[in-house]
Amino acid sequence: MAAKKTLKVRQTGSAIRRPKDQHKTLVGLGLNKVGRERVLEDTPAIRGMIRKVSHMVEIVED
């Protein structure tokens, strides 16, 4: 069984003065403070969430 691909995502921007749906997307990703990092499974749903808030997050290379 192959290992599942993962992404390491870091929040770089604040959710203050952003639409509520963007704030909820960050919370859904497990992010809600600048500098917080999460390792997430690389799925189309997660990629879509990252794309929605791409101006506030970055994918960190290991």
C-alpha cells in the first residue's frame, strides 16, 4: 500500500477583514492564526480549499 501524499500548509495572512467564508475555510484547514502550520492529505477538496485562500496561505516544502 502506497503512502498517501501530504501537503504542509502555513498561514501567512490574517483573516481579519476577510469574508466569513474565507475565515471558515481557514478553520476547516485547521488554521486560524498567522504562522500556524498543518500537514494535510493531498486531495482535490483540500487543494480547492487552499486555492480559495491562496492569498493567506503558502505550501511549505519539506
